[in-house]
Amino acid sequence: MTPADLSIVSWREAAACRSRPEVDFFPSREDSTSIARAKAVCAGCPVREPCLEWALVTGQPDGIWGGHTPRERRAMRRMLVEAAV
């Protein structure tokens, strides 16, 4: 296992969502109740920032990662690209 793999494993092991069904974090875009529930779990998560960073770096197209929806992450990536120019 590489150091990067260990980093991914360590934050995932500490994630608040670890013991919850994966389906809870992949709601449909229209399911605002499920999105709010997933974001509430993320709000209290001790590894929210590394989770979000991982999702941004790897371009995760679906799911709630680090408390953010795919649409929110796309906006973040656009801002990062614009800031880099």
C-alpha cells in the first residue's frame, strides 16, 4: 500500500458515515430530505475536509462528499480553476 492509499484509508476509517448505508450518501438530485440528512451527518464528521478534498481531487461525480453535493463541488472546482489562471 502506498502512502496515498494509507491516507485515504485513515480518513475513511474515521468518517462519521462509515457505519451508515452507502445509499444514504447517494440521493437523487431532487431528494432534498435525503440530501439534508446526509449533510447533517457530514456536518459533525471529524474528517469532513479530507473527504471533500478527496472528492474534488478525484472528480467524484455523484454523492455527498465532505458535506457537498455534486453541483456544489463542480462550482468549487470551477472557482479553483479560475483562481489558478
